[in-house]
Amino acid sequence: GEDVEQSLFLSVREGDSSVINCTYTDSSSTYLYWYKQEPGAGLQLLTYIFSNMDMKQDQRLTVLLNKKDKHLSLRIADTQTGDSAIYFCAERRTGRRALTFGSGTRLQVQP
Amino acid sequence: DADVTQTPRNRITKTGKRIMLECSQTKGHDRMYWYRQDPGLGLRLIYYSFDVKDINKGEISDGYSVSRQAQAKFSLSLESAIPNQTALYFCATSGGKDTEAFFGQGTRLTVV
């Protein structure tokens, strides 16, 4: 999805925090999502945020949304080796009937 | 059993062959989607359907067709496969406008 951009790769040490960033271009986006794809598997929804929110926290996950800069981030606290996966951000735009996905960020967690 | 099942999981086919990928779901959702995933490009929408009589093209529908045989079944066909259709294909469902999408395990297709 050329309208949703993510860096391709992030490497962190086990126990550190990970921050995965995403930028989008459409200010009419209503919901923004983070999906996780483990090797050989489909995508699973991790969390989402509605566009009128700035932050959402769910256990080790914190989502921050800066609407002015059209910037979304996912912070994973105390990153574990089981968090190694590809993380996709996705947006649902007003008037669009399907999600628009970013290119995905591969998170590698080193022991 | 998985809520969204794709068959086959892996397929190797020759250029020019017709191939069908199948998707079935037990979630009772009206909305179904086909995406393809390529490294570095994320997921791109091929086709989607919001009920049995509704078929819509996505951003990369050329070379593909779909059939919504029933609420629970949505198949994707490549009429004449070509090597640049080698990719990972995902079927997904959702229950409504602002609900999450549920994905199948994916079908890895290789066209030689």
C-alpha cells in the first residue's frame, strides 16, 4: 500500500522496548489497525485505535496516534522472542470498502 | 477448526494454466476479500464481496476473477497464470464496516 508507509526492518534485544512506526496520507481514516503475522500464518489483529483517540494501551502494547502528522506507532514493552514477526499497520478510510495495508515491518528480537 | 480456511496451502503451477484458490469461512460474515502479499509491498486488495450478489474489483484485479458461490465461500481464479502472479494469497472476512478482518492461513502460489 503506497499510501501507508512503514520501515521494513527493526531489530531489538529481548527485554527492550520496540517501537514500530507508520505514516499514512489520508486524513479521512476512521480506524487504524496493527496486525501481526507470524511465519507461515495469516494476519492476526493486535490492536486498533479510532481516529479521535491519541493513545490506547493494552497490556504490553501502546498505540500512539498523531493525527496532525498522520503518524501511528506501536510500542511493545519488554519485547520477547515470541514477538518476532511482521507487523502491518492498516487504515480504514471513509468511503473505502476495504483496509489499506502498509508494507509491513519485520521485527527481529535477539536473545 | 480455523474460522477462515484456504485451500490449497501451497501450489506450484505452470505458466498458462488455470488455477483456483478456495476460501471458506464459518464466522457467518457477509464480507469477504482476497489479498496478495509480496515482500516489501504489504497486502494489496484483488477483489472483495459484500454479499453473494456483490463482486468488486480491488487495486490489482487484472489477471484474476472471483466467484462468491455462497455466503461462506469465495474463490479466486487465475485464468492463465503468469510468473509475476507468484505470491502469497490471503482470504479475509469481516462482519461489518468498522470491524476487524479475520484472515486465512494463506496460499503460497508459485508459477513456473
